[in-house]
Amino acid sequence: MRMTSDPLKEIRNTTIDFCWQLDGHDRTHLIDGVLDDLDTTEHLDSPIKIRRHYRDLLTTLVKTFGH
């Protein structure tokens, strides 16, 4: 696992590492959950740092595992 001083980046990296262990259906379920979380943070007008976290995580997951 990659280590960083940014806790949100560490969470993103851990999520990506975990996603490698999942089968296709579970990966899709995880990515859909992250999309739901992003939609919720935008709907609630959460702080930009939190929205950016979910946006960056979703982008990385789709680029790495999506088609």
C-alpha cells in the first residue's frame, strides 16, 4: 500500500488497492456507491475538499477499472 501525509489521498489509495481484490460485479457496486456519495456531497453543498475527494476517487476508479 502507498503511504501519504494526506489522509484523504490515503483513503483513495486504500480504496483503489481494495478494488483490485474485487470481482467485476463487486467493483461495479463499489464504483456506483462512490458515485452516489459524490452526488450526495454535491446535493448537500459539502465543502469543496470533500467533493473533490469523491470526484478524484471516482475518476481514478473509472480510469483504472471502468470501460
